[in-house]
Amino acid sequence: MAETVLSFVLRQLSTFLREEGRLLGRRRREVQFIRDELEQMRAFLREAEAKEEDAQPTLQQWIKQVRDAAYDTEDILDEFVARFARHPATGFYGSVRRIFSSIKNLRARHRVASEIQSIQSRIKSISEGHQRYQSEYGISAQASNSLSAVNNTTWRYSRDDALLVEEAKLVGIDQPKNHLISELLEADDHQLKVVSVVGMGGLGKTTLVKRVHEDPEVRRHFPVRAWVTVSQTCDFQYLLKDLIRQLHEGKKPVPQSIESLNTTELKKFVKDFLQQAGRYAIVFDDVWDVEFWNIIKFALPESTHGNRVMLTTRKADVASASCTESLGYIHRMEPLSFEDSWTLFCNKIFKGNSCPGHLMDVAKVILVKCEGLPLAILAISGLLALKDVNRTEEWEMVRCSLGGELEGTGKLDRVEKILSLSYSDLPLHLKTCLLYTSIYPEDYQIECYRLINLWIAERFVEWREGMRIEDVAWGYLSELISRSLIQVTEMFYEGLPDYCRIHDLLREVILLKSREQNMITITTGQPTMWPSEKVRRLVVHSSSSNNTQHHQQRPNYCFDHLRSFVTVGSTDPVLSKMLLSEISRNSKLLKVLDLSDQETQEELPNEIFKMFHLKHLNLYGTGVERVPKAIGKLQHLEHLNLGNTRVRGLPMEILKLQKLRVLRGYQLVDSSDHDYGSHGFKAPSNIGGLLALEILNCVDASSGSTIIKEIGKLTQLRELRITKLRREDGKELCSSLANIPSLRELSVDSIGKGVDHEIIDLNHHHPSLSSSSSLFLQFLRLLILRGRLEKMPQWVARLHGLVRLDLNWSGLRGEEDPLESLQHLPNLSKINFCGSYQGEGLCFKAGGFLNLKWMHLKRLEGLRWMRVEKGALPRLQILSLQLLPLLEELPLGIQHLIQLQRLYLYEMSSQLREKLLENQKEESEDYTRIAHIPEILIGYYTDDGEWRRRSLWAKEKKKKKT
């Protein structure tokens, strides 16, 4: 994986030579030589690493040398910049300081020159090895995207195995199989239809589609059928010839002329044949590239016979592209349920018998690691089948060594290679970002916003013309999600994931690759964890051990090369403080310091504010109470997160941070209830001088209109959150918002709490907008208003890009029905109303809220009825009703919400609760209206104050729905 490191360092070298090269003087040429030599090695390195597993130790050692040389080059240049790129001092004292600094820096310049020459010498030696190995291993110097022979062989065997699995041995396949067959046989679809099956590697896509393709009813319906395996490295001409041979099989001889045809002629041959052959069904298995579909589709005629094409792919964009132009259907493969996983597990090991009681606990722990991945279940159960069932310790050894079994020639190395195919297909920048996710522990819920900002701080995200760096980073995350490598667990709003995770076994693979290139060092503080190599990125996890005496030992880390220090989860405070103390004294090249959720961290060492390269400082959830004036020394700081700290004000020196993009500082008013919003921070009166700011969250505006006017100068803002806005400053805020054309997220809280909030008066337009009011906040996607509203601001109804809207404590009167102005917003997908309406009823009219998927209504204490007309809310999936004490009936017309998946009824009237819990008979009127909803949960407090949550449906019905 040295190529990933090398490419990253080469980008930094090019940036350095462009921006800081003048400082090098005559050493510039030597640094250019280093860059050019490393560039020449990069193409060779890609193929060398593909053969690394089968290579001699000498080649493996050479790859390591390249990686280390690249890292050391970056170290030297960063140290050089930190020492010599300081801003020049002015005045008499500045002149004196420059003289002393020049004398002091003579030795430093000599040392840097010596180190550059040393690196140059190492690079020359490594380059000689490059030439030697190129000849010895027959590796082309040209870049190649081919996989190693080992990977290709593993891929081929795994696909063949999937095709040979007996149907009797499969579990959890009947329902998706029958569903896909119905999609293929749908009588109304007479034109070409594409059915794409998408999901991560090892889920059983090939197995499922093969069962569908071979089903007797499908065979009868489609007399012309073919199965084409595509793969990452397909030969298109070979693929088309193979398709032609299959189409002719059993019918007539294959024309010899196809051997001399080019790709265009072969496509025409296939198309002509299919137009005459009648109804066909063709499977393209394991498609990796949208471009494949863009080429093959021209060989598939769209006659009215009702032809069908099926694709399997790991990539959502391939599935979407293939289904967009036709009557398409996308089936997203889900992991097996625990019940089906257990059946498959026991069938493989115990031949259908039950698991012995003494193995039950360890077996379940192992199975949970597989997370419903059939490939992993079969591989691990095959390994366990060789163990003595009478010896629990043998199973325990397997449980403890799953990571090791995935490595090298371990019993599970085939699983590793299958999962690695998706990694190998990634472009370099995405490989680096995926490897970085190894900083998170097993089963960890990863906050997406924190992850993408760490990517940016680590310089993994490349600038793109005309795009903000954060948008590029979100694009990286979206692509990893699309490739089924990262799983979204919670959405903030449509199109923006909030939390995500990595499959446990994929995480093990990522950990192996991360360790190979010394990318991340993870410790819990145990002495066995201290490494001997140079540490570049140190991550601290919480330790399962309660014994803290080890933490008193001084770690033997070398922190001279440390680039980032990140804590994940609630770590041992003694360990964290000891490491931070060591780092602050020895890590002059630190760029990332993330101490999120370290509650006992109340202040930072003074040395932190001398770190010239520091770009990212995350103190979220720490006990920090103040920001010292020394913050102004961090000239390269881009990200400062003071969220959920005790900081209430910022010093004037913050204005010196002209590269600052992100500034967060807030604390929840009520940590148990987000509806009450947050306290903000007192900002300097001229905060408008921070012109690079893109995120400002959350400013206390109680001091008056000066702050509001300053906000209007921050024209690059994408996210703005304001608290304690005075009513009289509403007009000034609208005026300032008119100057921020790219704003995506806006949150405004008035002074007060809950029902005692002051009025928010935002029903204004700046005069310059009178002729172009449609441009006001045209890119806004999220709007949160927390405070009383006399009426809904008129401009809200024109926010056509709005995706999520929260109205808290608005208290709109009955005649100010909020639904009227919102129902035709085309992209609105999520609504949260809390104490926002005083009327007795809400009516959702036909044709309204066409894209709404999630609606939460809470604390509407006067609401007595709800009505849903047919044709309203056609895509609603989640409806949550909470603390609506006067609502005694289910919404009228709830049966029209045919897409509704979940209905939550929390702290509702006792009449409604009792009516639903006591009357679940299928012939009852209420039952028939909600029988189509898979999940209905009722939550309430008992008379004793105990919280209870009950599912309305019996277990049998829930299982059927699942």
C-alpha cells in the first residue's frame, strides 16, 4: 500500500514547491529531484504491490523503503516550513529579533540541507532498486489497473462456487427470489427492463440471481437466456464472443466469422441475433463500472417482447445507471437475519443438528462478527467444522484470532481477498480515506461530519475547481457508500448521512492494510501496544481493562514525526493527559488534535499554541472553559470545534486566524431534550473579519445589531446558527442573509426557552431583493426556527431546495396553518414541529408534500384531529406523534399512507393508547386502517413513572412483515 502514501506525499511536495519553494534557495533543485524520482517510481510501485504477496522479501523491503523515504521527505519539508516561514516582525524590536533569529537559524539551515542531501542519496539508492526489480520481475513501468493473479483467481473460484451451491443448502433466499421473479415476469412491462441487484461483496448476489435465472418458470418464459460474468478486468471482445456462443448453444453452430469481428461489429451481431430470437433474459454478473453498461446497452434491442436484463454489482451508481433509461428495478441486498445466519451456521457445522449447549455462547459471539454476511458465515463455519466440538477452548481461540485468520495464509484469507476486491477497485484518494476509518473501534457509530473533517485536516481531500473542500469530502463519503464499503445508519436529512459504520470483517481487512503502511497507530494504553516504528497518527481507544497502573509508565513512542492525535470514545483520562503532555512537548509537526468527548480535559498545555502546522483542533465535549489569547498564534488553523464545552466567549485574537473555515461553540440548554436548542458564544464585535469562515455555529446575538451586521460580511458561509436573537434585529438579519448566497443550513433561536421564547420577526426582505426575491436563500437545505412566530415568513414558501424544516415553539395560531405555505415545496423530505401550532386540526391535502418521508409532530397541545386526503404524503415512510394529549383518534385517512413503514405513538392520550392496545382484532376498523404498516410502536409512562414501549403487532405478524 506504499503507492497510496507515495501519491499523497507527491501531492504535498508539489504544493510545497509551488507555495513555499522560494524558501529553499539552492536546495529547491534537490527537492525537485526527489519529487521527480518518486514520481517515476509510482507507476512501477502499483504493479509491484500487486505482486507483493508472491514476491521475494527483497522486493517487499524495497516497497517499505519507498514508503519510509516518502514519509521522511514530508517530515523534513514540514519542519523547514515551520522554522523559516514565520511572518516577518516589524519595528526596532522586530529587527533585533530577526538578527538573532538569523544567527540561530544558520545551524538549522545547515541541518535541513544535510537532511535533504541524505534523502536525495537514499532516493538514488532506492531508484537503482527500482530499475533492478523492474527487470527481475518483468513489471512494466507504465501504470496498470490490473489486479494480481491471486485476486483474479480467487474472484473466479468464488463466482464458480456461488453458481454450484445447492438450493437446499441456501437460507433466507426464498422471499427475495420470489420478488425478483415477479419483477421479471410482470406482464405489463413489454419493453426492455433492467433488474439490478446491489450490495457489498459476500452478500450472495450471484447466488440469488442464479437461483432466479434457473427457476423453471423463468426458463419457460424466456426461451433465450445467457449468463455473462464481467469482473473488474473484463476483455470486452471476449465477453461479447462468450455471449454469442451462449446464445447459439443448442440451436445452431457459432459462426467462425465472429473471431475476426471488432467490438462494434460484435455488438451489432448480438443485437441482430436478439431481435430475431424472441424474448430473452441475460444476466451480467459482477459489473464494476458504469461505462460497461453504457457500452453493452447498445447491443440489447428494446423490442416489445418484454425482454429482461439482470445485473449484480457492488456499486450503487452502476445499478442506478442501468435502471435509469429503462423500466428498471433496483434490489438492495440485505444481510441475513440472525435467525437465518444461525440456521446456515449450524447446517454447515452440525449438519442440521442443533448447537451443543456448551458452545452456544462462543458460537453466537463468532456469528455476530459475521453480521449476516453469507460468505463470512460459510468460511468461518468451515473453519470451525474442523475443530473438536468437545473442546470449547478451540472455539475460543478462533473467536480471538479472527483478524489473524484473515491475514496471509490464514483459513479465512479467501474472505479477505473477496472483500479486498472492492478496496482494490478504489482510486487512490478513496483508498486513503477508507483506510483512515480504521481509527474507529469495532461496532462504532461513526459521526459522518467528524470523519469528513478529519479527512480534510489530514489533507486526504483534493481541491477541485469551483467546489468547496467540504463538498468534495462529502462526495468522497457518498462514493464509498455507493460502493457498499460504508453503511449509513442514520440520516440527518435527505442526501446528508449523519452516522455510518463499517462491517466488522471489512474493518479487519482495512486494519490489516492500514498496519502494512504504518498509517495508524492505535493504543488503549497497555504496554504491549507501544510500537517501535515512528508514529505518524496516534489514536487512543478506551481500554476494557480497569487497571490503570500501566498508564503511569512513560510510553516509548517517538513523537517527533506525529501528524495527528485523536481520541475515540471515552478514554482513560490519565492516559490521555499523559500522552497529550508528551505530544505537546515533542510533536512540532502536529496538524490534527482531536480530543472529542474527553470530559476531564479542562485546559490545553501552552505548547499546543506554538504548533505552527496545526490545522484542526476539536475540543467537542471537553471540560474546557476558556480560549486563551495564544489561539492567535495558530496561523494555519482551519477548524475549531468548541461544541458542548463551557466556553462562552472568544478573545479578539481569534480574528488573526484568517484561514479559519469552521468555528463551532455551543452547549445544549437541556442535555436531555434537543428541542430547547443551545447556548451560543459571545463573538468579537468585528467577527466579520474572518472572511474564510464557512461554518459559524452558534453565535449569541443578544448584544444587538452589530453582530448581525458583521455576519453579513461573511459571504462564504454555508452553515449559520444564531441564538438569542432579539425581535428588533430580525430585519437586520434578513438584510445580512441576503449577502450570503451560498447558505445551506440556517438555524435561528430567539431569546427565551420553550413557550417563553420571544417572537422571531423574519418577515422582511432587503430592498435589493424586491425584484429578485426568488434568489433569497435559494440554496438553503435546512431551516430551523426556534421561537414564537406571528406568521410564517413569506420567503419560506419559495425555498425550493429546502429538504428539512424544524419549527420549534412557534405557537402559530389556528388561522396561520403552517401546512398551507409548505405543502408545495418540491424537495421537502423531513418536518419536525414541536410546540409550533395552536390550532385544533391539521389537514394534509391531496397533492401536497409529495416528497415528504419523515414527519415528527410533538407538543401540539391543542391538536384534536388530523386528516390525510388521498394523494397527500404519498412517500411518507416514518410518522412520529408525541405529546399530543387531545388527539384521541388515529389520523383520518391514515390508510392512504401506503408507503408508511413506521408509526410511533409516544406519550399520547390514554384513550388512544388503550384503544389500540386492547383492540387488535383483524375485523376492527382501526386494525384495517393500519394493517399495512410493518412497525407500530407505542411508548408511555406508567403510573409509577416507568417508561414502557410496546409493539402493537404480535410477534407472528412482525416476523411476517420482516
